[in-house]
Amino acid sequence: MSKIQNIYDLFGPTSLSKWERLIADGKVPTKMELADILEANCEEQLPLWLIQTIVKSLRGELRRKPGRPNEGALLQIRFQIAKAKYPRYLKWLKKRKRVSGLNGWPAVREKHWWQGPPHERAARIVTERWLSQMSWRAFLNRISS
């Protein structure tokens, strides 16, 4: 392996030292990631652990753990914030519907998150703000379970 020259060599997407740590921790690279690693490090002698990983991948023996991958800490924090904000938005929208209706201001009438009954709107608002990778339906399913 070549001498480490900068931080990108430690944490870059094709860094051999990064992937050695990830594979040791149980993360399985995809075929595209393996191709990128090979392409980026073609001038170096490949370490034995990488050759073994590539061989397993080519033989179809490289398997990911079943189930949904673990979420990062930041995503878990954002989900907890959205979960805490949802009842507040729902209470506000229910009161607004009772007092003045849900027609809304001209600036928000056409927004996709200002559609549907109050519980949908509250879910759409929190997912728009805190969970852009999750749909509002997935959010409601997850908090109800």
C-alpha cells in the first residue's frame, strides 16, 4: 500500500484503508463500489483482503446482512425531532381547521405538503423539514408501530 499523503487517502470513497476498516466491521461493498476501488487503485499492488473480497463477490458468495441497513446517528436524531414535532403540528392544524378552515395562505395553497387532512399535512410538513429521504406515509407507519 502506498504511503498516506492526505486525509482523502484515509476517508475517500475508494480508499483502501477505509474499506479495510468497513469490511472488518461487516459492511459489504457493492459491485459498483468494488469496481471504483479497483479502478482508483489499479497502479498499486492489491492487498490480500481486497482480493479475497473481490473473489467472493465474483463467485456470488458476498452477501449482505438481511434486513434494512442500520441508520446513522444523525438520521435517528432527525427522526426523533420529527416525531416530537408531529403532534404539535397536528394540534395546530386541527385547531386551524376548526377555527378558520384549511384553505391556507396564497403562498402555501399550491405546495404539495399543504394537501389532505390535518394528520397528513402534519406528516408532510415534518418530513419536508426533517426527513427528506422518507415519505410522509412511511413516517406515519413508523411512528404508529
